[in-house]
Amino acid sequence: MIGLGIALCLLVSVFIYGASLMLTSLRPRVRVGTWCVRCGTELGGPHAEVCPKCRRLLTDELRVTCSQGEIDRRRLLRGGAIVAIVLATTPFVLRYFGAEVDAAPPSSAP
């Protein structure tokens, strides 16, 4: 019974770690820079004359300097994979330690 408690604590802590990775990846990281309005390419600085991707001559109307948020996709995928593995292995861990895993609740027959 002690082994089951340790296994459940480990599963819960790994689940919480994966969920926290997913949640913190959804918070956009703010980068300050200059971007081309047409294609969204980050320019080397505010004094660039031509966009390196779309080769358009940049005027003040085609250049924006602001902060841009970006979601960390690798961190989101890593957290999702950890959560999926924990959810997939939980029934096997419970069976290994002798706990009964039933999908349906026990019926109370009179």
C-alpha cells in the first residue's frame, strides 16, 4: 500500500509539472523590435531600408516598431506529451500495485 501511495504522488507531481509547462507556454514572450508590415519579418533595426524577405522598399508606413508576443510551441508540446503519458500510464500503475480500476461505479443492488 505504501508503494501505491508513492506511485500516485509521483504521477500527480509529474502531471502538475506537465500542466505547468503547458500553462506557462501560453503566456506570450514579449520581444521588442522592428517588423515589416507586409510580411512580418523582423528587421535588423529601425534604420533598415529594404525588407530582407519580401524585398520591399520600407517607408515609415511599412515599418512598425512595437512589442510582439510569441507562444513557446516547444514548451507547449513538451508539457502536453508529459500530461498525455501520465494519463495513459495511470491505469497500468494502479493495476501493478493491486488497486482495482473500474470504469463503471459499483452498483448497489438491494
